[in-house]
Amino acid sequence: MQREPLVAKKERITRYRNHPERIVNLCFVVVLIFSTLLTWREVVVLEDAYISSQRNHLESVSSDFDRQLQFSIDKLFFFRQSMGEALQTPLSFEVLRDAVANFSHLRTLPYWQMDIDRRRTLPLKGVSDAFVERTTLLVRDDSRIKNELSAAFEVGYLLRLAARPDRLEKRVQYVSRAGFYLSTDSLNQNQDVPSLYYQCVTRPWFTLQSERDNRARGVRWFITPAAQSPSGERTITASIPVYFDHYWYGVLAMDFTLQAMKKLLLSASDGYEEGEYQLYDGRLNLIASTEPTPETIGQFDKRELAQIAHAIEGDTRGGLRLASRFVSWQRLDHFDGVVLRIHTLEEGVQGDFGSISIALALLWALFTAMLLISWLVIRRMVSNMFTLQSSLQWQAWHDPLTRLNNRGALFERATALAEECHSQDKPFSVIQLDLDHFKNINDRYGHQAGDRVLSHTAGLIASALRSTDVAGRVGGEEFCVVLPCTTAEEAAVVAERIRAQLNRKEILVKKSTTIRVSASLGVSSTQENGNFDFEQLQSIADARLYKAKEQGRNQVVSREPDKK
């Protein structure tokens, strides 16, 4: 029954050979179809590549924005750390002791101000005991107030140094629950102290920093309307609570203007001219845009904003089509918000993507015309298409960096080999390998060094295997080896040989810089339970791999630990 289709196929081939015109017609139709599909596929691949490049641009802009904003956030954490150290070990300068001692004469006044040296530190401004007692959120603990005042003067010195005209943040301030505050712009404030202090302690950036509302004691972001801001303009406030010895002393806050955020966004997007970049807070309120005027800013209606919010909720980065616009987003690490990139269809057509697409269409038309002119061209193009098809197939089944099988190809080949071993009643084993401390290599030497380590590891794995074995990359630094017709003991020997070779050789990652890497390996085999399901075998090997990591890394675990 298997020979009849082969005979019929040979007869058809013979018939075509006897009629060259049919071969020409058939080649023309086949090549025309394949050329059309290939051109369309290239357009699709080009579009995916274009979208990927735009997302990479957005990621670069977001990373640059985050990196610049991180400097200010790190300063905020530094101020809190300094405050904690000053609370733990106050300085014993006479001028500090005198200022703190003078507090007992000021605390009953409606408002007061304590100065040491305005050229060195910021003044403390506060309210009376009666003001503090009227608010349940405030408390003036006599056993802590002296140390806190001294610590505030010390932090005021650091804030005074940070109060430069070219800084990104508009102001930095410490607001205490004990009825006083200090601010980098306190020297220029003409507003009365009780009113300003009351505004501070009633703002969400202060009231929502209690232990109940912020258990992690991390940075919280808030938008202050212009009517509630001391400067009379809309600001964005980053705040963190100050705790010491399980006691909430107050809040350190840092204000940024919208203009500063826009300047930061423009600086981060410098060099990426295509599209518009927009900065939103966590509730999708527009903060800044790279467009020069409000009229040119890309606006979204409520339905589109709801679509964007729903898409962002499930992922930190991605893309979304809205009519003729493509919107991609990237969440920020040091700001409770997201950066959007808006790219219109018109910009896409006028840009590189449109030019290349038109060029592809013209090439397809020229190619089709050439098919109609000569059957020789047809045969040549068919040959080229087969060559290209083989190249694309190899790319689809292999990892380009390690040149091993990719995850999909490995699972398909491994499943087929497992079924074959099962039908022949032969053993089947799996090795799961993961490089130890690979993230440290990327962080210390860069991703190019990490790629060299992965490529070197793949070469060692391939050199240690037989022609019938299959190896593939299943994750970032994770590899899987399939060993048909191999017992558990033999697989453990292979795993140990791979581990030893990898740990023995040094890898050149940079000029005159070499490193030695190690790996943890897990081994599983059908001899243990007679199960030929590859995914379960791979899962068992993976679990043993992590057992190897728990036991100290750079080792092979090939069996379950003995149960006591």
C-alpha cells in the first residue's frame, strides 16, 4: 500500500518531463505563489522588526529617564539614612546642644524658628505644643524630640549642600510629626509657619506614610494640585517615611515640577525623533510630552485610555493598536508611572518602514515581470527560494547565539526520541544544566561577555555528546541535553564530564580578562519509574538541578536524596 503513491508520483514526474511547457507553467505558478508569500512574509517580518525597534527605542528612553530620576531618589534614601544615623548617634557640638536646649523656651509659641548658621544648615520652623495636640496624627514625644531636633539640623546641612540651582528637584523637605519642618526653600518662603506646616501634614504624601499605609516604607509618588502647592504650581512629590527604633518620626519629601519632568523626558528622548513620548502617572494622568505645544500632543479619549490601562495592567511593556496609531508602553522602576510612545501610520509610511515596504513592493513587481519573460529566470528563482527556505528553517529551529536547538525544536525532537526508545524498550535520559551566578557576569562584564559564556558553554556541551544526542537552549542560561539509549548511570557520567570541562576552562570575556564559570546539573532517566514523558523527565531533571544549587552549586544531582 505504500508503493502505490510512489509509483503514481513517478508517473506524474515522467509525464511532466515529457511536456516541458507544463514544467514551465508549473514552475511559473509555483514561483509566483512562493514569491508573493515570501514578499508578504518579509513585510510581516519587517513590520515585527520595526515594532521591535520602536519598543527598543522606548525602552532606551525609559531606562535613560529612570536612570536620571534615580539620582534624585538615591539622594532621598541617603537623606533618610543620614537621619537615622543622626538619631542613633547625635553630634555633641555645643552649638547644637544650645539650640536644642533653647527649644524648651520656644515650644509654647504659636510658631517659632531655630537657626544655627544659615550658611551651613537650614533653619527649623515649627508650631506650638497646642497645635500638635489638636491633631491625632502628630505627637511631640519629649523623650525623642531633642535627638530629632539635633538630627534635623544635621540633615539640614546635607539639604543645604543639595540645594543647587541646577538640581532636578524643586525642593526637598523634612516634615516631622513633632511639629516642625525644614525645607531647601525655607529661606525664601514668606508664608506663615502654621499654615505651611498644616498644608504639609494634611497632604497625602505625609498622611499615607504611616506603617499601616506603607508597610514596605518605600518611595510613594503623589501629584499635588497647583492650588495646594506652596509654589502655586502643580508638582509631583516623592516621599518616604523616616523610622527609627520602630517609631515613625516624620516624612522626607522631594518635589518635582512638571517642567522638570518634561525636561527630563526631552533629555531621555534626545536622538529618537520619530513618534511622540508621553509620561503618565500610575493613574494615567498626563504629566509631560515631548511635543512642543499642547495642540500637537496626541490625545486619547476615555475608551482609548481604558484600553491602554487594561493592557498596561497585565504587563510592564507591550504595544497596542488604536485605529491608525500604534502605542507602546514601558513601566518605570523609580517612578510610579509609565512612558508611552505614540506612532502614527503616516509617520510609519514616511519613515524607514514605509520606504522599505514600497521598495519590497517594487521588487516583487519586477520579479514577477522577470518570471513572465523567461523560464530560465523562473528556474533560477525557484532554486534561490529553496536555499532561502532552508536558511529560514534553520533559523526557526536553532538558537542564533549558541547554534543549538531552540526550545520548540528540542521539545519536538526529544518527544519523538522518547517515543522511539519506548517502542524499542531502551532507556532514555535527560540532563538539565544551568550556569551558576550568570546574572553577576552580565552585571559585571556586560551582556557581550554573557553571550561569550553562553556560546562557549554550548560548544562544550556539543563536543561532549554523540551524534544521536540532542542538546538545546531552553532559557536564558539554561540548557537541556537529551540522551536516547542511555542509562541513568551513563547520563550521570556525561553530566559530570560536561560540568568538569566547563569548570576547568577559563573564558576570555574582555581584553586580558578571563573568568571561570560553573554549572549545576540535574539528571533524570526512564529507568527510575518507566515514564517516557519527556516533559515530566525534564521537570524532574530541573528539580534536581535546583537541588544541586541548594547544595552549593557546581555539582550533578542524578537521584533523589535518601529519605530518613
